[in-house]
Amino acid sequence: MSNKIVIGADHGAYELKAEIIKHLENRGFSIKNMGVDSADSVDYPDMAEITCKEYFKGNYDFGIVCCGTGIGISISANKVDGIRCALPQNKFGAEMSKVHNNANFIAFGGRIEYHDSVNDMIDAYIDAKFEGGRHQRRVDKIMGLE
Ligand code: RB5
């Protein structure tokens, strides 16, 4: 574990991104912020691309991408070879995205009202452990689809 996390967002989630960064820094992580940091409109596929490319350059533990719903930026991240980006809806989904899917990215929506807080979901993901075994076989099959 490098204790490094890379994060990027579009204008629909720059405030959420700031909250996530504060939370993760309080947990002792070092955060690489790929932007954006204002409401000025950008295209979420561009933010996904630069964040995913940085992930492969920088020995990060995992990456986070956010947009208004989390949908467009997670779809975009999953087009990048080597990325398995989860879009969890609650703490259970966040935990299982590591335990079963070994997701290396998680996505959230700045305009979504979640039942569990985004920071609680991130904690559930970070504190979970990939089970391997039959799940490794399935993850290998996912990656074989690239
Ligand atoms: C931008 O208006 C919005 O479409 C984007 O943030 C995201 O919700 C797309 O999936």
C-alpha cells in the first residue's frame, strides 16, 4: 500500500470531491487532485481519462472519479484498459466492490442523495479486503473482456 489516492471530478461533483479529499487526508492518505475545482463546465470523459492515466503512472492504491451522477464518469473510466470502476449505491456495495470485484476505482455522484454518506462508503471500500479464490477467476474473466 502506498497510501496514495488519485481523484478527479467534473463540475457536477467538485464540492463532493473537496469533501472526499478532506476526509481522506484526515485518514492519513496523500491525495493527487486532478481537478476540476470549480463549477465551470468540463466533459466528464476527459476527467476520467486524465485520472485513470495518472493512476497507472503514480503507484496509487486506488482512484476515485465523480460527476453529477457518477454514471458518465464511471462508464468512461471503465473504457480505460486495466480499470475496474465501481459505482456503489451504499456501504454494502462499496465493501463488496473490493471483496468480490477488486475494484481499483470507485465513482460517486455529487448530485445524488445517498442513504449512506459517500465518506462512509469510501471507508467501507478501503477497509475491505479482496477475497480472491473464485472471485479472482471472475475478475480475470472481466479483464479478459478488454
Ligand atoms: C454534467 O452536466 C453531467 O451530465 C455529468 O456530471 C454526469 O452526471 C454524467 O453522467
